[in-house]
Amino acid sequence: RSVLAPPRALSLAGLIAVALVAYWPSTAALSGFWEHQYLGGHGPLVAAISLWLIVRARRELARSAAQPSAWGFAGLILCSVASVIFWRASIEELQMLLLPLILFFAVLAALGGGSARILAFPIAYLYFAEPPWHLLTAPLQALTLQAVRVLAPLVGMPARVAGNLVHLPGGVTFEVTPLCSGVNFLVVGLAVAALIGELERAPLRRRAALLGSMAVLAVVGNWARVLIIMGLGYAAGMHQVLVTRGHVLFGWILFSLMMFAFAWFASRPHTPADDRTVPAIPNASLNEPVQGLVAAVALLLAAPILARAVPAAVGGALAPLALRLPDAPAGWRGPLSASVGRWKPEFVGAHSEWHAVYQDASGANVEVLAIGYPSQGEDRELVNEGNSLLGSGDFSALAAGTVTRGELPHIEVVASDGKERPFVLWSVYDIGGRKFVTPLFSQLWYGVRSLGGAPYSVLFAYRTECEPSCEAARARLERFMRSVGNGIVVSNAEETAVPSDRRVT
């Protein structure tokens, strides 16, 4: 057989189409990542190669016996539920990571281990177009700086490295930014090396050698690019096109030449893999596992549908959030209305915001801030890169960590604007009554809880100035939490239950 049997082709195309549509939040997130030229611009090409590899394997797929797999169904259930949790938690990176696994387990469940083994590499190849590779940006950026520190003097450039800046004589200064890390060159190079190994049907040792040598070539090639650009700026002035705006394009041209040379050299000693055909299974087109296919499609659709239907049926219309601020005990005054000051946190989406002040016997203030969402969604969440507890003003963090003083741990930030005395800021995430100091865990818990109805989400923050010291401020916050803070209660209640002078929407 030279082509894929029609039922098998329809089965495979249908599974892929259903998965991409059913898990559209993941598909859309991945597509959006690919639109970012620097981060994922190579994504469409990787996807096209993955699809070509699937088409290329049509003869093997046509010859493979189709038998539904219980392991496939188990994996599909786990990945589907996890994907829905990550979607409800608005953790796009984990959603994208699960999409290839969902495709693989759908194939394994419906068509069996033979087809899944054949398609394992084409599906896994999609991971070269996923975001987690950019976790390597900071380490590669630091490695590039160290390479410049060592290599620049050897090629006649007496460089002095300070932080991310490289200072050369004559007042010439370069900044080694994340764009200089070369992470994109590394990812694309590894994708090419992995493709060469697959086309050769190379053994594991040969594939590892290809990947390792390409990794070295990509990293060293990026160092060469940075040194060449610095050399041009140092010798010919900082007005060269390659120095001012063409350094990224120059890097891709240089890397492409090295990549083609690598592919030519790596493939020279090796003959093409023998693509001998094997007689087709008689009546293979009549042996498609219809029941397994229907079950796999049903599982692909079940989790996304239930994730939308169940919370709507259980939760109904969400009531606005209400916050109860307790009256001050002995030794404290409040709650007092908070004046609009320079501390203006910023949070995305429609949310509720409460701001009040308590004052201790010495006259020192503890500001209370609560940011609340009745339910979270896209661009309406506590953990978002657009949120800032310090705001967009002049405040900057001097130190950050987790502190455990009192009954619960808190996230601690010591911040200042450089003009007034610094302040200590404690904060904690409250997801439906459960407290978290790790943003990722708070979002994961929200994703789990939201399967049965959306819980409220509130960020509590407590701020006091370092008067007379930051340690005294910490002691003041600890006293406040023990005597007042534990009495602050939030709930999904009627908004009229909250006094208007303590509520801002």
C-alpha cells in the first residue's frame, strides 16, 4: 500500500481536529506564542515539519494493526483533567505543554501502541515550539557574559564586564540583553539535529551525539556573533548597521550558514535509511477500531464540556464579593478610611478593591489592602504579569522572600522609592478560604476548586513603614495579624453588606 487507508486517515485526522478544537484554549495559547517573533517565531515551521513527518509515516501507519489501548485511555483522562485545571487556573504554559501529550494519548487510546510508536516522534517534535525552552535565557545570557569576559581580550578587545554591560576603551559600551543569550539559535539547532536523526532512523547514541554537537555549535556560534558585533562597534564606530539594528538578522544569517554546514557534514558518512515496504494487513481498511475511536473522541470532548457546564450549573450567578473589616481591639484604632497616597497597586480586569488603615497605640499605621475577584478568567486573575502590588510608580523592591511570624506565612517585600523611608509589605493569597504564599499553588488550587464552581480569589496585603526600623515594622505586622488580621473575612455576599466608605470597585 502506498497511501494511508481512508478509514485510518479519517481516524487520525479526526482525532487531531477534535483535540485541537476541544482544547481550544491550549491551541489558541500556542498560536499566540508563535506570533511572538523572538520567543516562538519558528513555531509554524516546527508544526509544518511535524505534520509532514506524520504524512511521511503513512505506509507504516497503514501496515500497523489497530487495537485500542487501556493505557491510552488512562493517560488521556489524566491529561484532559489536568489541562482543564490549568485552563481554569489560567496557567497557559502548562496548558501548552499538555497539548502534544493529549494528541499522543488520543492516538494510543484509539489506534493502539503500534500507531502511537510511529507517531511518537512527530508529535513530540512539537515541543521544539513550546515556551519552556526560554527558561534557559538567563543561564545562557550569563554564560555569554562570561565568554565575552574571557574571549574579548584574546581577540584584541580589552573588555570590562559589569553586570550586563560590557565596557570597551573609547567610551564604547554594549549591553548583553536576553536577545544575546542565543536561546532561539539553540532551540532551532536542536530541532534540526533531532530531525536529521529521525530521517536517518539513527540509533539513540547517534541521536544524542547529533544533539550534543549541535548544542555546542549553537552556543559557541552565538558567542562568535556577539564578539563580531562588539568588534565592529569597537573598531569602526557605533554607527554600523550591524551594531545598531541588524545584529539579530546577522545572527540568523551566521547561524544558518553553520546549520547548513552541520547538516552537510553530519549526513555525509551515512546512507539513507532503508524504506522497504512490508505487505499490508489484509482488509486493514475494514479493521478500524470504531468503538475505540468513538470512546477516544468522547473522552476528548468530555472534560472541556464538563468544565464549562458543571460550574455554571452549580455556581449559578456569582454574587459580588464582600469584605468584613473587624473593629479594632484594645491597643488599636480603626478601621479608618485610607487617604489616596502614592502607593497605588495595579491589577488587571474588573475587580473589587478595599483599602483601610489601622493605627497602633504609638500612632504607627498598618494599611490593609484587599484585591478580589468573584471568579477568575482570562485577563482577570490574581496572578498575571500585568499585576503589580507595588504599582507603576517609583517604588522598587529592596528585598523579597517568605516570612513566617504568627499563625500563617506571608510573602514579604521590603520596598522604597529612594526618597521616603522604606516599608515592609506582607501579602497572602486567599482562594475560597485557603491561604497560599506561592502564586503557582494558589492558581492550581483555584483550577481544582473551580471544577465544582468558582471560588472567590482575594489578595490581602498589609503595609507599614520601617519606623524606627524594618524589624520593628515586622513586629508591628505580627502584632496586627494576631489581634486584627485574623478577623478580616471575605465572602461571596451582597455588596450592600460592605460599608461604602470601605469599598472601591
